Amino acid sequence: MQYDPSRIEPKWQNVWEQKKSFEVSQDIEKLKGKPKFYVLDMFPYPSGAGLHVGHPEGYTATDVVARYKRMRGFNVLHPMGWDAFGLPAERAAMRENIHPAIITKKNVDNFRRQIKRLGFSYDWEREIDTSDVDFYRWTQWIFLKLYEKGLAYLSEVPVNWCPALGTVLANEEVKDGKYVETGDPVERRSMRQWMLKITAYAERLIEDLNDVDWPEGVKDMQREWIGKSVGAEIDFKVGADAISVFTTRPDTLMGITYLVLAPEHRLVATLTTDAQKTAVDQYVQTVKNRTDLQRTDLAKDKTGVFTGAHALHPVTGEKLPVWVADYVLMSYGTGAVMAVPAHDERDHEFATKYKLPIRQVIDGEKSPITKEAHTGTGKLVNSGAFEGMQSEQAKFAITDFLTTNNHGKARTTYRLRDWLFSRQRYWGEPFPVLHADDGEIIPLTEKDLPVSLPPIDAYRPTADGQPPLARAPEDWLVVPLPDGRKARRETNTMPQWAGSCWYYLRYMDPKNKTAAWSKEAEDYWMPVDLYVGGVEHAVLHLLYARFWHKVLYDCGLVHTKEPFQKLFNQGMILAQSYRDSAGKYYEPAQVENRQGSFFAKDSGAALEAQVEKMSKSKLNVVNPDDVIREYGADAMRLYELFMGPLEQVKPWSMDGVEGVYRFLHRVWRLIIDDKTGELSPRVSNEAGASQADLWKTLHKTILKVEQDTEKLCFNTAISQMMIFVNEATSAPKLPVETLKLFLQVLSPYAPHLAEELWEKLGQKAMVSEIPWPKYDAAITTDSMALIVVQVNGKLKDKIEVARDLSEAELEKAALTSPKIIPLLGGQTPKRVIVVKNRLVNIVL
């Protein structure tokens, strides 16, 4: 009987499910006395396409860690759920005329089936779904906490509006004036929207990054997104009003030659003179639909228009012309900039184009200031009372002058804007607020929750542009108030981010009917010890979740300042695509590989192969169902981790899966005779029957796999297991005690095969229930060390000596080496550098 994963794997998946092997008690009292480990995946959006082989890479990594930690004696929380609200399900509902809840359930069922087929040790009793009313009632509850603290408010703001979809889009969803998913045109509108005051937490969001074990690149991306700037806010009088400008370079104040307003700035209309009104109105209309990315593109030609107005310089009283230009954003700073063309490249380009003055105020030795901006710091010139100061000194002196004369003040700003939290969609969380006829906003109480989504007959906005929920029945929309007034429910819904901001907390106490989570559960389980997901979530999801968590911390509802102590970003798995000279794509099954060249099976046409992101449109998606059907879940799990370091981008290869499958078959044959299906004749119950070298390799394997699993270096852990199997394959006898220890090590990585072989060895308990094996430190330490011998830093010899020789003994061994003696030529070395057990460098 040969290794047959199609028989073995369903068997053990059923056993684990029936025995509830991976459930962890929801009674916290029963958990006390053992350490905890909370390992979490970024939960998926259940799309209709299902999983492809790139998705389970992170899930496999966390599952290995979860299984390993259980064997090390931890209570492990390892849950799975679904980020189920959002636009894709709503669009599918519009296409197919099926309720989004039905589409979502169908997709969730398929995802769950695929994930279970891979044998992941999730605690399915804790499964959550953000579109389940029992979940989103608590999302609404958290929103009320935000509102109570003054962090949720309504405001008239410029938004990206997609008429075809009838909803607001985030900046990240828009490119070249179109929605990136559909290509539908997007325009800029001003709308009254719910906002969350994330800016109130900007400094803490930066500062607390120092307390978490995250990739430095992700920390830098968050810092950049928040965009802290320290400088001065300066007021430029213009008539009875003033233009406020923020700058990080107050030292260049004397070099200002004009001001620039964003097209959306409130003063554009009032400042523009009659003579310039037509030109300004036309310009504002022309640029209004450009995205922020387009407007700030450094490569694009700068455009603008003069308002006809002038503002006064706060020191000299000079009249400065006021322009409008789209490279200034209303969403950043004050929506106005002071232009110092001698010392800012963007201002220099604009001034050169429109023939505006360029005045140097920082000494520099570069090309003439008319040709190139001098953007560095230095000594001030042409700066009146501040002449001769260095830039850093001048920043403080000029800011003090402005403050003393009521022309400005020191200020710290952030690029981060408050979070636009409304969506004009149906498939999202309803807001738990009412609007009275007089404009009063009435938050609901906890006992009024949940506000459930009502049935509606269509999911598009109404004819007059109202959100889909405006179609709801009157008895849902209109709510009688205790004082006899009537109020209307909010018809916008929350964005998909809402549920993912706090879902990790609900996993701790998912059945709780009276609270989002209990204090006891949160005290025990938080923070998340290991959070694994793609780097594409580095900013938005992680920033939003950290913000909500800090609000909950301030409310006394969580005891940790940060939700995710360690973050790890797995790399993307790419696919190989094939296409002919006409650009036609071919599926892998349609391709023939002839010694590294690729041809279409049907026509014989030569094909070009390239590695790229998996996409249904490119016919390069590999379905895990197909891989499992041919090679089994253990082979797919092992290959996902063996391809290379977890964090790297890697190409998928079915040949690689087959190679790992052959390795698993070799493991099978260590214990089972392929012909008889019984234990191999080499399996021995004799104690000590193992060869000393194999016993040593086994203990080295236990140590290596333990260390590498802790470090998430799974590919090298698997390599070490392969070394052991290679050596065991040629051993004349394989003691049961040796095989059992190896199966314990293999178990987190290939759990189905390990359970089957463990049972074949006559064991009653499952291997997943057995503690992690202990290695013998004395055995894993080699008695000999290989020493590199260098002369003047260049490798000249390698010598084997007893481990842990003294420096004097190592030096003597190197100097008396037959290969080294001729190189010395009788000289006495100037210096000999010794690194214990590793290296001797002889300096002549």
C-alpha cells in the first residue's frame, strides 16, 4: 500500500473535527495556569473566485506555529473568519439580482471547505463573519464609543464620487480619474459625510510603533502616511481676511515672492478680482476631477492662474501675488503654500514658467539660482534682521518674531487626514444614529442595538442620488422619539474597514451575547502574539485597527496600547503565464515543456513564459483543490513553505510540489512497506538499534526545526528534515523511538501523514496531542570544529581541530599547518586574530 493522501487526509480531518482537537476553552478559568499564544491570520474577503494557491501561504505558516506552540504547552488561540461586508458582494447582487447575504454565504461556504481541506488547525467554534448581525451590533457599539468621545462627526468634505456605482471611493481606489476595479469615471464632489478623528491620535500612532516587533519597512510606511512635520503657521493679511500657511522652512520667509491656494480653498472665490474671475473659474472647473496623485506628480507640467489679489508679507509688508494651482492640495496642511522659488524645486518650476521673481535667501554654492533651486540649509542672506544666521537658528528666531507680532505660531502638523467613514452602499453596517427634523443628531443607546439591515428591492442609489438604504421600508427609516418627534435613520453605511478594525477582539469571546468581549478574555489573550498577512495592508487596515484599539484603550475596554505585538508579512506567490506571439494566454494544462522551452499542445506554437501576479483574466490561477487532488494537502502545505523564505516573492511550480510529494513518500516508506502495507522490516522495537550518526542527526533535527520554527524560517526547517530522511533511508534499522521523535517534529508541517504513521506505530493518542520532543544538547554539539585559516584576510587553508581549543592552541595549529608554513617564509606574524571554533587570520 503506497502513500495515498486522498485516503489519509480526509480521515484525519474528520477525526480532528469529531474530537474538537483544536478548540480552546472559552472558559478563561480553565485556561489559567498555562501560557497563551494568540496567532492570527488577516482574515480573507470571501470572493466568488475562491482561494488560489497564493492565499494559504500565510495560513500554512500560522498553522505550523499554532501546532508547534500547542506541543510546547501553550493554550493557543488560532481562529478564522470572514471580512464579509463590502462592494464586491453588492455589485454581484446587482448583476444577479440575489441578496448580498446569499452570495456571501455561498462564498464563505466555499472558502471554509477549501481551508478545511488543507487541514489547518483553526478553532472553528470561534468563526466570525463581519456581516452577521451578532457581530456588527458590536461594530455599531464601538462607533457609539467613538461618537461619545467626540471622535465621530459629520462634515462637508471633498470626496471621490463614482456616478456609475453611486458611492464614494477612497483615494487609493482611484487612478487617472477612474475606479481601478471597473474603469468607471470618478469625479470630485463636496458631500456631507461621517468622519473619524484619527488625527487626534497621530502622535501616539507614530510613537507607539517603537513598542512593537514589526518589519521596519511597515513602520516607515505608517510614519510616512501619518507625515509628521514640525514648523510654523504663518498668516498673510489680504484685505480683512488672512491666508494661513504651514511651512517646515520658516528660515526661508524672506524669500517668498508669491502665494498659492488650492483650487478648493474657501478664499479663492472671495479674493479673485472681477478681471480674473473667468480665468479662475475655468481653471478650477478644469482641474476639479484630477486625483491627488495626478495633481502632485512631480513630473507633470505645473499649471496655475493668478487671482488678481495680493497678500502682505508679515515682515516686510511687500505685496505678494496670490495664485491658484492644482499642485496644492486642500487635504494637506492649510490648502495654501508660501512660494520660495529659490529654495523649492516645485516653486522654482512654477515661477520660471510664469516669470515670477526668484529671490535667494540661503547661501549656496550650486548653479545660479535662476537655473536651479537650492533646497538645502545654510547661512541666511538677503534676510534683513536675520542675516547671517544658520538655518536651524533662524527657524526659531523667525517663528518667535511671528508669534510675538501675532503673524503666526509654532506648529506641528500631520499629512494624515481624518478618516472618511461613510459609504453610499447597502452591504455594510448601518450607523446607529438618528437625524431629527431640526438637524439634531441622536445616537442610539446600547439597548437599541443592533440596527439590522432592512430588506430593500434594489441595491443601487435612488433616482435622486440617495444611498440604497433610502429605499428601506418607512417603518425602518422613520423612528418615533419619546418626546413625540420623529427622526430618520442614517442611510449611509460604514466602510468595509469597520469590521476588520476590531475582529481580533471578538475571536476571544465570540459567543458573548451581552458584551463584545469579556474583560477576563481580553486580559488573558491580548495582545495578538503573531499577526501574519500581506504587506498590502501595511497602512490602511493596520493603521485603522491601531486607531480603534487606542480609542478602546482610552475607554478602559482593552489593557494593551497596541493590538498586534509581532507582525510578519509573507511574500506574494507568483504564477507562470504563457502566451503566443498574438498575445493569447494559455492555461498550464495547454502547455508543453520541451527542455525549458514552451509550446502550445494543440498547435505547437512557441510560447513566451513570464512570471506575474495570479489573475483569472491571465488564466494563470492555480486552484488549491487541483493541487490537493493530485498531490495532497500535506504536499501543498510543505511546498508553500519550502519554496523559499516566507517573506520573499516566489514563483509557483508544480514540479516543486511533485518534489515535496516524493519526499513525503520517502517518509512513508521509512515506516510502511509499499508492497504489504505493513510496517517495514527495518522498523525495530530494539532500544538502541539506531546508528549513533542517525541518532545524532535526529537530535540536530529536533533542535534545528525548533529554532527555525520559532524564527519563522520554515524552508530551512524542512531542509533539515530532508537531511534526516536521507540518512534514515540508508539505515539498516529504524528504532520506533527514533521514528516517533521524528514524527513529532514533522507533525506541525505535514500533520495528516504524521498522524497516520504515528497510528501505524501502534500509538493510541494522536501525535498532535504529544509534547514537543526534547533534544540532547550534548549530542547536538560536534566534537570537532572546522577552522578557516587566512593569511592577510585571504583564505589559505581549512583545518579540523577539537572543538573549544584555547586561542593559543588554535594559533599553534594554524601556524604549523603544512599549507601555511611555506606562506610564512620564516616571518613572525605581526598579529594573529583568533575567533573561537571558527577562524584564524594571520597578518604578516
